[in-house]
Amino acid sequence: MLSTFAYTYFGHKRMTFSQNLRGMNMQSFTHMDHRPPARRDWRVFWRLTRPHTLTAAFVPVCVGTVLAMGETSVNWLLFAAMMIASLLIQAATNMFNEYYDYQRGLDSAESVGIGGAIVRDGLKPKTVLALAVGCLGLAMLIGVYICAESSWWLAVVGTICMAAGYFYTGGPVPIAYTPFGELAAGFFMGFVIILISFFIQTGYISGGAVLTAIPIAILVGAILLANNIRDLDGDREKGRKTLAILIGRNWAIRLLAAMFAVAFLWTAALVLFHIVPPWALLALLSIPKAVAATRGFIGKIKPIEMMPAMKATAQTNTQFGFLLAAGLLIAHWL
């Protein structure tokens, strides 16, 4: 390789290897030493988890645990275990998504909203798949502890949740390619996670917990809908049949706005009917972020233009969940 470089640099194909070394100046070596290295640092793996989606995992755990505080004393080890397991399942789902979308030729270096570990950072597909399986394996081990401390029936529920995470983009008919992606995400990563978090602390499921889980489930589903609005044109070209494609961009934006409205109105109704304390209305402080998310999609066509709206949708879920949990905590302490 050095001989080839010397030939190009000096224009003399008969130069020997030793002459090449003498002929190269220090500037050439400096240029070679400072070429951008292959990205293999922690940031590559952090992006692979798609951190903007992780709110769909930790918000439900927080809300479910705070709801349980009104019924019993909290086992903080169980809370931590549930939090870590939920984050691992969400991260694994994102990694399976990265792997299978690449295998199907759906991702490229220009794709928006992906981790990009394979197409931009050069990770081998089998490495991404191994990381996904590893995350699920760790979640299963943590799940054994959770089951041992609460109920082994949760092993069935947890297995179904992990299977849903895999089949989101894996299997012959991935959930992500159908109109049911929002429903599956909201149900498994919103509704079910809240109820599991509540159950492992109390040993039962209350009607109040079920009703309080609904707006969180809606907002988790909204994250996926926002993602599908952003990717609508590309998904259509690749043969996907998402809900956004089925009803069209404008109606999908209207549906997103309606989901936000229902989540906020549902919370107000919970207070009105004394299912949750008035402090839960703190969650309504996230309304401006929801408005910004909806407006951010209007009139936009390019995926990169819709990234702020996508981010605002995830932030709405985060703000709503934390404000709801804060309100419930304040009511508990008072």
C-alpha cells in the first residue's frame, strides 16, 4: 500500500520501498494519522437504543409505581428491577428494528430516525442482533427476580411482552408494517407496563390503576403514530401498510391531535370522578408541547423537517407522565 501511495504522490513507479519512506514528508504522515476512525465508541451503542423512544418504557413504570404508593409501601428494589427490565425490552425492540429493517433493505445512511449503527457506523448486523438478544436475555433474568418476589404468572405476561417486542419488526408479518403498530405499542409498553409495575408492589390490579393507565397508553401509541407520519412516504414505497398510510397524512395528523386531546380530557375526567386527586391535573401542563408536536407536522413533507415534531411527541409523553406522577406524589404526601 505504501508503494502505491508513493507512486501516486511522486509520479515515479520505480521508487523502492525505502525511497518512498524517505520521500514522504511529515505532513503526509500527519494526514494519515488523523483520518476519522471507525465509530465504535459508546455513542454508537447509545444511538442504537434510540434514546428518544425510551420514555415509552420508563414513564409507565414511574406512573404505575406512584399509583401503588397510595395502596402500600414501595419495594424500591422491585421498582429498579422493573425499570431496568422495561428499558432493556424497549432497547431490544429498537435493535431488532434496526437489524430487520437493514436485512429487508429498508434502511440507508440517509434514513432519518434510526440508530444508524449498521448503515452509518459500520456495526455488523450480527452484532446488532446479538445485542438485541442479549438485552432480552438480561430482561428475562431480571424478570425471574420480579416473578420470585411477586407472582410467577407474570412470567407469562413478560414473555408475551418480549415476543411483541421481537415481532414488532421480526417474523413473517411484522407488527410495524401493519395498521396495528400504534395499538400494540400503546397496549404493551404503556398499559401493560403500568399495571405490572402496580401489581408487583400491591399484589393486585385496581380499577383506578386500569383507568389511569389509559392516557399513558394513548401517548405511547402517539409516539409511534408520529414516527409513522414522518416516515409515511418512505414506508409506502417499501410496501408497509401503517395506519398513517391507510388514512393519509392529513388525517393521521388529525388523529395525533385527537389522541393528545383524549389523553388530556381523560385525565380531567379521572379527577372529576374522584378516581385520582386534583393534583393529577399537573399533567395538563404538557398541553403546549402536544400543540407544538401537532403543529410541527402540518405542511411538512420531508422527514428531516418533521424531526422536531417527532421529538416533541416523545417529550409530551415524558412531561405528561412525570407531571402526573408528581401530582400523585404530592397528593400522597399531603
